[in-house]
Amino acid sequence: MIDLHLYGHLKKLYDPNLSYFTDEGVKIAWKSDETVEELILRLNLSIERIGECFINGTVVNDLETTIVPSNARVAIFPLGMHLLCGGQHLKGHGFITKRPKVKLNYYNEE
């Protein structure tokens, strides 16, 4: 299973019944060797609408090659939705408008 958390308008694009006002996650089936990009497409979301993605609190830098592990918490934010303090910290503060070229964790360590 995947604990999926969608934010902003992505919630309503995925399921019109989801509320904007809660951080409710959706349990969905896990697929072996599925990349984040493939997961996004399986959710019928457009890659062009995707801003930031996190797996278990770690920034996803490469949607095409990052494999979603079993029992992961996946958070997907829409393009243009600015992350607040904790999210900016995870992105390295200067990476709000572009993806970093290195893999960062909460402490901005490679």
C-alpha cells in the first residue's frame, strides 16, 4: 500500500470528494518497480501540473527514475504551490522554483 497525500488542486483532480481543508491521505495499491512519474500518471494527473514530491519526507529529485517503495508515504504538491518553512528547508530554501541536482534530506545533507 501507499499512503498518498495530494495538496492543492491535485486533491480535487484526483477525487472531487476529498477536502482541501484536511491532510487526509488515501490508501492506494503499491506496484512493484513503479516510478514516481508512473504513479502520477496512474493517478490520471498531468506531470506538467506537478511541483514538489516527497517520499517518506525525502525530496524526490527525479520523477522518472525514483522507485516508490512499499508502504511509502508519498506527498505530491502542485506546480506553483509554495512550500512553507519546513518544506522550504527540505528543498534547501533556494530550490523553490527548480529541482536541486543533488538528493537532499531534512538536514540538506547529500
